[in-house]
Amino acid sequence: MSKIAILTSGGDAPGLNACIRAVVRAAIFHGLKIIGIHRGYDGIIEGDFFEMDAASVSNIIQRGGTILKSSRSERFKTPEGRETAFQQLKKAGVEAVIVIGGDGSLVGAKYFTATYPIPWIGIPKTIDNDISGTDYAIGFDTASNTAMNAIDNIRDTAESHNRIYFVEVMGRNSGSIAYKTGISVGAEAIYIPETNTDLQHLFKIFESGWSRKKSSLIVVVAEGDEAGGAFAISKKVKEKFPQYDTAVCILGHVQRGGSPTCADRVLASRLGVATIDALLSGQKNIMVGEVKEEILYTPLENVLKRQLKITPAMTELIDILSI
Ligand code: ATP
């Protein structure tokens, strides 16, 4: 093998650049040529390729976003789109593809490799941390820390005004950011898609918190919570307790950007180098993950979307800490 390609696909996440850097440097270290593909799967279809060298990834380990750009490609979902992608890769002499992406991107890689002989290796990134085969996906730690820092700031305002804040964090189908962030900011309650939203329980927390003269309350809500998100929950609380001063803050896309944390930079670097090791040792059509600090290779067809498991102990933790 002498020439490989790398791309980023799906929504961006902090740590993508650190991972691109690691893949490029490890490839060059081992004497491989490496082609960068712009704009994810759309970029393969359009042949938007360029050769990368060690200097092309200088000074990016600390930067959010992706120097390769990303996209969601409807064309790649079709057999015709994947055929065009194959022809473009063949024309450029690409012998293996590395994709840094979420579960959708990895499904796309699985379909491609089921038909075409070019091997692919996937590296998991998603701020939702909902991919099996790895303890953490690139981006989750940074997104959680960004949300935590933002809510710490909101707590200052909440305290100053004796106000209740409903803070919505990312997670259409996953409560991972909401759960971890909620614990880390001392939230009075956390609502996520994986559990039922019990508003009577929330009302009791408010009554007991206010009766012992708490000067602020923070409720962290994942955007996909079945009660309808932070605005919907806030409305119900206001109907029950019109005397409370309430406010809603939607954190939104700030959680996707920013400089990656130390944990995300190290994870991204390690997975990037492990990917080249995997290719050189003849592995193909796998995802490279890290489980209990060991590198784990999972065949692409076995990679699944993972759901956060909420145990009774996790629920109890929130209840104990918010009295
Ligand atoms: P994020 O975690 O940000 O959602 P993702 O990789 O899951 O990242 P998706 O938009 O789901 O993001 O997928 C990225 C791309 O992967 C899609 O735009 C599409 O090109 C490709 N893809 C997703 N699902 C399939 C599929 N079933 N068949 C072929 N390609 C797919």
C-alpha cells in the first residue's frame, strides 16, 4: 500500500483537526502518500482531492472545526453516488480511505465496502458519544466541558437574580452531554431522552429547594427530551409557579466548536496513529476505538448506535446531590 486518503464526514466536533494531524503524520512517518478529501462524501464524488504533507497539518491540534471541511451527502446514500465515488478514488490511485465520522458516516462506509474492493477504516467522532466499540468518541469531552463552562456562567446570573434557569444542551437522541454536564454543574434536575420526564418530581424539587431558600435552580435538558425541550418544561413550571422568575437558555452550536480538551486531543492522536497501524497490519473495513485505554478494532458491520444506559444509581446520584 502506498497511497491512502482521509476525510471528515457528518457534523463537526472538536478534535477532528487533532485526528487529521495524527493520521497524516503517522502515514508520512511510515512512508505512505496521503490525499486529503474536502467536504466529506460529497468531496469524494466530486474528486475534490489534494496531497497533504507534514506541514499541512502544522499548528492545528488546538483548533476546532475541520481543515478538510465536512458535509452530509445525500448522493453518497445512493448506489450511483457510491459508484462515482469509487471511480474517483480509483482514478486518483487511492488504495484505502480513512473516514472520521459519526454513526451515519460509518454506515456509509459499510455500504461502500460491501460493494467495492477499496478498504476503509473509520474513526468515531460525535459529541453525543453514541457509537459502540469505543468508550469515548472524539468531541464528546470538549462539548461537555463547553456546556459545563457556559452553565457555570449562567449559575452566576441565576444566583444574582434568584432565578430558575432551564438550560438546553445538544442531544436529539442522546442524553450523554446533559447527564455529565448536569452532574458537573450541580443541576437540580436533568432531563434526557432515555428517561421519562416526571414533572411532579420536578415540582417537588422546586418546592423543597425554594423552602430551604436556595437562591438559584438549574435544570439541564437535552434537546430531544420527550417533554419538548427546555422551553416546554419552563412553560409548565411557570404555569404551576407563576411567582418564580424563570429563564431559558439554549446553548446550541457553541457546543460543537472551540479548542479541544486535553482528553479529546490525546484520544484523537491515539486513534489516528492506531488507524495507520491497523492499515499496515492488513486490517480493513473496521472502526478503531479505545476501550479501557486499549485500542479496539470493530468490524464496520458490527458498529452500532449506542444508547446511554441510565441505572438507578445514576438517577439516585442526581437526587442525592440536588437536595
Ligand atoms: P453526526 O454524529 O454529526 O450526525 P454522522 O456521521 O452520523 O455524524 P450523518 O449525517 O448521519 O452524520 O452521516 C454522514 C453521511 O454519511 C451522510 O450525509 C451520508 O452521506 C452518509 N450516510 C449516512 N447514512 C448512510 C446510509 N444509510 N447509506 C449510505 N451513506 C450514508
